[in-house]
Amino acid sequence: MTLNSKALKLAGLAVLAAVAIAFPYVYSSPVDTNYGVYAMIFVTVASAWNIFSGFSGYISLGQAVFFGTGAYTVGIAARDWHVTGTGVFLLLPLAAVSGAVMAVPFGLIALRVRRHTFIVITIAVFFIFQLMAADFSFTGGTMGLPAPFLPWQAATFNNPFYFMALGAAAVTITLAWWIRRSKFGLQLRAIKDDEDRALGLGVRTMRVKLSAFTLSAFITGFMGGVWFLYLTQVLPSSGYDPLFDLTIVLMAFLGGVGTIAGPVIGALLIEPGRLYLNTQFTNGYLSEILLGALFLLIVLFVPRGIVPTGGEWIRKFRSRGRAAIEPEGRGAAWTAEARGRQGTSDGRRLEAARRRESE
């Protein structure tokens, strides 16, 4: 990477950060900032999902387990410990820890199998947690749990949640970037390419997969707690929502699974669009139908996602019009040199064959 390209990338990141920080001040309406809060929440959880599933190739459809567990942990702790007001935000680390704790036994069971069976196990575990949340009394059953009241002004109620989600998104994206460039990320990508070969090369595949799975659950559990305080209520159907898993998978696939920018772009495109459809149309299933159709289109026409496909198009555009062969002078010299080397090599092989025959 040249100095100029590096400077351009840093400048671009600075501009994006400035735009993200200025968003709630430029678009100060609660309707607009609501879009921003949900977009940042899904940027974070999609990037967290990508740290495990995108890098390792194990597609998880059970992330809602950690999201809902984080939400219920904050709700139960606030209720039983009588935490009120802004003090409830001190429980968010507990939501993250609860997600990570749930991921350890979950991962020890599910990660012993390979990719396709892993998907089935994550779905089964998800429905188990959803049923438990609806049946157990300490979770509030089907009535769910309310969040403590926050004494904030209605006009700016969304802003603290937006900046909290924005900060979590920035940390998660940075963490994903660092992991992808680290030895840990290299091991995850080796598992994705060929797990048996990675195991033969000395990669402790189970430990690596479980570590990434737990880290992803830690971040997702934290965001589940933020979402619960923002929404002010959690129900079994919303905390453990199957569409949550499908949505974050679609976000990652749309942008590009395994890339850093892919889940971010996917979340910024899909979540605001989904919210807009839910507010504009009375048919509550319209957004789900369109999400399914979009997923089908992505698989058929852009299977690698926007970021990898866009990168290929840019490279083709830049190379358009360039000569397919080297300039005549240099190319002729290199060709002559190559032929000379080839001739020398062929002569040596022929001489060796003649000696063997004479012997």
C-alpha cells in the first residue's frame, strides 16, 4: 500500500466518522434517529457475527440466543436488584458476559460437528431458548419484562443510545479488522478453507472456533442489553426472533461474507429499508417477503456480495485499455531469455538421457 492510498483511506475513514457523529444533530427528529439507532445496532451484531461465521465458514443461525439472553439478563437483574434510572446501564457488561457464558456450552456441543450439521444445531438451540423464555416464570413468561424508566427528554431520548451503539460498532469493526490481520484470523480462515488440513498443520481448531464464537456472543449479548433498554421491553418473540438471525446473515451476504466492510454496508442498506417498509405499509409481512426475495437475488446474481464483486469490477475498469502483453522491447528480451533458459534446460535433460542409455 502506497503512502497516498493509505492517506486517502484514513481521510475517508475520518469523513465517515464525522458524518456518523453529526447524524443525530443534522437529522434530529426522533423518527430519523430511530433509524440511526437500529442501523448501528445491526452494524455491530452483523460485524460480530462475521467475526465467527464470516471468518470460519460456520454459518450460525443462533445469534438471537445471545441477543435475547443479554436482553433478559438486564431485565431480570434490574427487576430483582431493584436497579432504576440510568443506573441500569451498569448492567450492560453483565449482558455481554451472559452471552459469552451461554456460548461456551453451546459451542462445545455445536462445534464438534461440521458446517451443515452446525447450522441445524444452532436452529434447534435457538427454539429451545425461545420456548424456555415463554414458559419460565422468572422471565415473565409470554408477558415478557419491562425496562426501568429513563428520565430523559422525549426529543433527545434516542441520542444516548445512538452514540452508545455507534461506539460499540466502531469497536467491533476495529476488532474485526485486527483479527483478520492477526494469526488468530489466519487460523480462522484456514479452518474455512480446509479444516482437516488446518488441523494437520497444527491449528487447534476447536479452541480457535470456540474463542471466536464466544467473542461474537459477548458482543451480541451486550447489544441485546442496549436494545432492551432502548425498546423498553423484551418478549420471547422479540428477544428470540428467528428473523433476527436471518436478517444479520442476509446483511453479511449482501455486503460480502468474511470482509470487514461487507456486514457494515449490508446493515446500513437493509435495516433502514426494513424499518421504512414497516412504517409505510400495514402488511407486517411485506418486509419479510422482500427480505426473502432479496436473499434469493443475492444468491443468484451476487453470491460473493457487494464488496468483493465491486472490487473485481473496479480492477477490471482500471485495467481496461491496457496492453494484454508486455511492451515489444522488454517482452522480446524476456522471451528470448526465457527461451534460452528453456533450451539450456532441455539440452541438459537430453544429455542426461543419452548418458543413461550409454550406461
